[in-house]
Amino acid sequence: MVTVQQPMLKKLKYTFVFIIIILVEAVLIAHTGLSMYLTYKNQQDRIAFHLTRILAGDEPSNEEFGKMPHHHSDMTDASNMLSYLVTLDERGNIKPSPHTRKYIGKTSIVELSNKIIASKLNKGSMRDYHVSWMRSNNKIAFIDTSAFDFAFSHSIVMVSCMIAGTLVIISGIAWALSGWAIKPIEEAARRQHMFLSDASHELKTPLSVIIANSDILLASRTLDAGERKWIQSTSDEAKHLKQMVNDLLELARSDEAAAGTLNILQMDDVDFSDVVNEAVLEFDTVAFEQGCSILAHVEDSVHVMGDKSLLTRLVTIFIDNACKYARAHTQILVTLAREQKQLRFQINNQGDVLTHEEQKHIFDRFYRSDKARSREAGKGGFGLGLAIAQGIVLSHKGAVSVTSTLQEGTTFTVTIPLKQK
């Protein structure tokens, strides 16, 4: 039994994990941030209250100002914080006292007081010195906030580590849950894949019989024009249906290869330059019949490790698609070049511009833009070719994209890792 892990399911799984992580982390950060903010605001209110008391003379001064209190872990009680009061004379100068030469770090209280006087502010904080202050008339009150600053900084570090650890744990849980959540979708995709593969195999034999019988009848000389027309229509529709069955089988194979199923890809050293040159030569006549021409710029000896039959199919899908939808009297440009450790294969044609919506769905299976819905002039299709091409690219660990503008035309770009020497 083959398990099909399509890129869509992987994308769904990653999206599921991302949403869970964002939601949980957002709630955690919001809750923790609010708690930290309320703690900080509450402490600032207490500091302001005690500074007011110091200015009013209700708070005792502490001669050990500038030293860390023994119980610095107490963040909620500002009475444990060291304080100091500076008195100014009528001219705004600091009145000398036995303690005015005390230092906060390498700066004296006098220097800090002069800075406060020059600022003309009534209150503030000096984070570099772990000091909060308040000024009223001829007094400046100081409180040493080093205890709170130390504890708050330590809390921020601890909270950051907790959030990081939670992120790792939640990521693991979310990843496990995502597997459980998308399991029904994965099973449905697997069953759909098996149905398409099995049904396609079962349809090939009766279609071959219908086509063979139709050809025998068409070879008969006893048919009148009406009967011949009906049988020819039956034969054409059977051949059209057989092509769709073959495309479905090829799509199933590319899906299994992209999922990493063993023994699907026949890996070998492939000269991608030869593959492109041969395809350009093959479609040169096709382009001529469409009133176009193909110009190729192919770098020599571009080698990859891959399945040659699938890579050949990949190139022919894009060149065939370019020939079908190119305007008459325009040039189809095919380029192949090395780019760092990967090849870059591009094909550009001048035709109807693909809208942004069409570009988003161009690689979806069974998707066709309006201009491709009819079978006129051989342009009709099932919307499987580019889906097959995308599956082949993904199975070779590559990427494919499309751009379409009026000035530059429509360009498909394929990148595949080069063979490592």
C-alpha cells in the first residue's frame, strides 16, 4: 500500500502547527506581559508614594545610601529601599551636609542633584544609577531602585526563557496533533490516488478495444458517409479519453515520486542539455506550424541525477504548452544555464497574459483557463500537463514558478539541483 504525502498536505500540516504556536504564544506573551506591566506599574506607584513621604519628612533617611539592601528580592515593599533627601537654599544651591559627598556608583549625589536642577523636571528616574527621584520646592528626594531593577531584569530573563521553552514544547505537541488532525484528509487523498490509478489501469484495455474496433470499421468500404462520421467521432473520443487515462497514470507516478516512494524514479546521470536540445529539435516543426519559431540558449553539459524519461516529459510539457499558446509570428525562447548549485530552465512565449488568479492555480490538476477549454486547433486539454510537470519537478527536489506580463510575456522557470561531483 502506497502512502501519498502530497505537498498540499505538508503545507496544511505546517499551517496547522504555525496557527497553534501563534495562538498559544500570543496568549502566553499577552498574559505574561500584562502581569509584568502591572508589577512594574505597582512598584512605580509605591516608589512615588514613598518619595512623596520623604519630601514631607515622614520617611526616615538612610545613611547607607547607594548600597544594595540585604533583602533585595523584596520587590513590593519600597520601605526596604534606601533613600536620601537633598535640601536646597533660597538660590537653589545644595545645602552642605555630612552626607552630600556620598556616591552612587562613581557619581556623587551633588552631581546628580545638579543634573536634576538643570532639567527643571519635578520627577524622574536615572536607570544608569538605579535611582528614582522627586523634587518639590527646595527638596530633592532619592530612592535607590537597584533591588527592584535587579529583580525585574531577572524576571524578564526568566520569562523569556520560559516563553522559549514553551515554544519548543508547544511546537512538538502541535506537530504531533497536526498528524492526528490531517490523518482523515491524508487517508482521503490516498484513497483518491489509488482510485485514479486503479481506474486508469482498468480503462486502458476497453479503450484500446474500442479504438481498434473503430479503426477496423473505418477501414470498411461498405459504410456510407453518415455511418463513417459516427464511427470516426467514436474513435476520436476514445483516443481523447485514452490520452486522459495516460495522463492520470503519469500524474499518479509523479505523485508517488514526489512523495519519495521507492523504486518509482530510475535515477541516473542525465545530461539535461541533451534533453532540452532534443526536445527543441522535436518541436521546431510544431512551432513552425503554429506560425512561431523557437530560439534556444542551452549551456552545454548541464548534468543532474534524475529519471531521464520523466525529465524528458517535463521539458516536452513546457515546450508543447508554449507552442500551443504562443501568438503567431512570435518567438519562443528556451534557456538553460547553471546557477550556483542548480540548473535554471526557462521557457518564454508571447501570448495571452495570465491573470494573477490564473497564475495561482496554473499548476492545479484539472485547472484550465477559459482559452484552453475547447479542443479547437489542438489546444484543448484536461488541465493535467502542468500538474504532471510540477510533480516531476518536486520529485527531483526542485521548484517551478510562472510569471506573466504584457511586456515580458509568460515565463515558466524550473530549478533542479545539479549533480554533485
